[in-house]
Amino acid sequence: MRQPPWYVRYSRWTQTSRPEGVRAERRLLDTLKVNMDVLDVPVGPSTTAFLHTIVGGPPSSSPPIVMMPGYAAGTGFFYRNFESLCSRFRVYSVDWLGTGLSGRPKYTAQTTDEAEEFFLSSLAKWRQEMGMDTKMILVGHSLGGYLAASYALRHPEHVQHLVLVCPAGVPQAPDDWMNKYLGDHFSWRKQAFKVFGSLWASGFTPGSLVRGMGPWGPGIVEKYVANRFNHHGDGLTKEEAEIFGDYFYSIAAGKGSGEYALRHLLAPGAWAHTPLQHSLSGLKVPVTFIYGAHDWMRPAHAVDLCGSLLEGGQVPKTANDLTVEIIPDAGHFAFLDQPELFNASLHKICEAYMSEANRTKFPPSKDDGTGFKRSTSFGSDALGSDNSDPKVIRVIPHADGSPPDVVVLNSTGSEEGVPAPGELKSSARSTWPVQA
């Protein structure tokens, strides 16, 4: 991680500033072969009311892709996806209000509804300020996925397709879940979790910790980045980790604002106060879920949700509607772990909305990550267990609660049916072919 001179390092507690964060982001974008513009779009009269935006790709009549990061993340987290997606689509990556490099107004919300309003009204204003008169393909990651879903429920007229990447807040918390997962007897682990829950309820956040570490904060983030983003897939190179670490520290150590919404949206354990399991019954736009095979947000919950929506009478509006796609050898940040496969999934979703003229004008190239690997079998081979030839798995639930269809997407992006593995031959829809 790049360090400032010693006299700067020891003359201030927080080792960054917004201008330094902007420069760190630019260093990240300068590693790409595509030009990305950076904007601060006003969404209110205050000087802190603006949404930081990265934009690139050719203007076209196709729906633009709008990518929204997750909690404690920022627009730069999608840097590995920009080159591929911008080859065919207009792409916007936007920091939620009060997060990333967006303005950080004082956060005053006290309820779940007020917290959602803080984020959703500013995104609607952003769309207006950008003059976006077409529907968008709205992509949200983690808590950003939860908020993107809330936005699509509130403004279906703005959304062409909703893509939820490893979304938070899908299932209802099980009854007595703490005893179920931590045991019903005394343990230090359980006591530690109770302390963690108290800190959560008080508004203590990961950003609070990073800021509280002062001059030791950059080192903590550096170690986190080196460990967190090298478990699966295409790990960060040493150069990438250094640049990404600078960027990550800058947005994590910024003034506390939108991060304080965490306790109003999620309970300890990341259980939503208003689970998507219930609210998405009112969704009026197509939705696709994308998960990493090793995501701690379990894909099985999305399979159950899609099946429940089908049972409730919803009819898929597109081939990708109410389906779940699994990126092998990837965790919660699937788009960073396996950018090529993630880009391929998103290309297939988005190109369904391209006109024939635009398909001809912006054809997929051989190296832009739009080609899926071919497979004729399922199981460890289909998942690319040796990491040499990973494949994307699509899971298609049924309305009758029977085991879902499982297909592997071939090199042309079309589906190849595959035999269901033994784990899927039980009657439970949520029985899962990939251990999450």
C-alpha cells in the first residue's frame, strides 16, 4: 500500500482524504484498456448530496447497465468487469449516497423505511439528473442487491431487469437461529457474538473500526485485502492488491454516513428486517440471481425464493427470469474472483434487450468474457474442480416444488441439459448441488 511521507503519516489520525480516494480510484481505472469517465452527480441542494459515478461504453439504444456496490464497498470494486461490459453496453457504476466516494451527509434515519428512503430517493434523483429516459438493467451486490431490489419494487418503470449478485437479506431469520447456530449452552463464542450484536445495535461499523485504528488502519486493510481477495479464482496480483488496498482504505476510512444504515436494514447475522423472501412477491420486473459457489450468502435461499414466486403464479418474463446462476471457484465477490465468467453471465442477461442493429454493431469478441466454457456433465467436472475449465451453472426452479433443472451454459451461451446429481434427486427444492 502506498504510504505518504512520514511527516504526513504522523500528523493526522486518518491516513486519507476524499481527494486521495479519488486519486486511488483513478489509479485503479488506469489499469484498464478502456476509458472510464468519473462524475459527481448532484442529487440535492447540499454540497454533500451527490453520487459518485463511473461511466463508460458506447451510447446506444440498449438499456444501460447500472451497477451498485455492496456494504463498505465502492464503484471501483467492479473494475475487473468494466472492459468487457463496456465493449457492448453503456455502463454506470454508482456509489450509494453516504458511501464510497459519494457525498457523506449526516445520517439521521431511525427506521428501516427511513434508511431505505435515504438511499432510494437519491438514486431516483441521480437517474433524473443523468437524463436517463430508458429503463436500466439494475445490478446490485450484497446489501446493494437488497437496496436495488427495493428500488425495483418502488420504481418498476425505471428497471428493465434486476440482477441480484450475492444479495443480502433474502431469507427470513429462522426461529431461535442463534441457538441453532451457536448452541443453547454457554460458550465464549456465543458470548462474543452477543457483544458483537450489542455493538451492531449501537451503530458500530467496520468503518468505525478502520477510523479508530488511525495510522494503523492502512496496514489492517492491506492485510485484509491480501487475504480476502485471493481465496478463489483469479486472485489479485501484487500490483492490483496494492492499488486496490489504497482505494479500499480511502472509502472505508471516510466520514461515517450511509454505513450507519446497517443496523436499520439488517439484524446481526445479516438477517433483513424486511426479507426479500416476502417483499419480492410484488416484483414486476424480471430478476436473475448470481452467486459465487462458495458465497456465505447461500444460493439455496434464492432457489427457494424463485420457486415460491413461481408457485405464487409469477410467470417468467424472459429466459433468465427467476433463475439462479452459480459462478464456480468464487466467493461473495464473484465479479472479482471470476470476472470472465461473471461478465459472461451478465452479457447473456443484457443482450436479450439489444436490438438486432446493436447486436450487429456491438458483437461479442473472443476475449471479452462473453463465451461460456463447454461442458456435457455435472458435478466436480462441470464446476471445474481443477480450476482449468470452470463452467457457469444455471439453476431453474419449478412451481411444483420438484428439484430444479440444472444446466451448464456452453461456449455459445446456450443451455445444455445435464443429469441432476445425486444431491438434487431428493424432493427438497433447496437441496443444493454446490456447497455454499
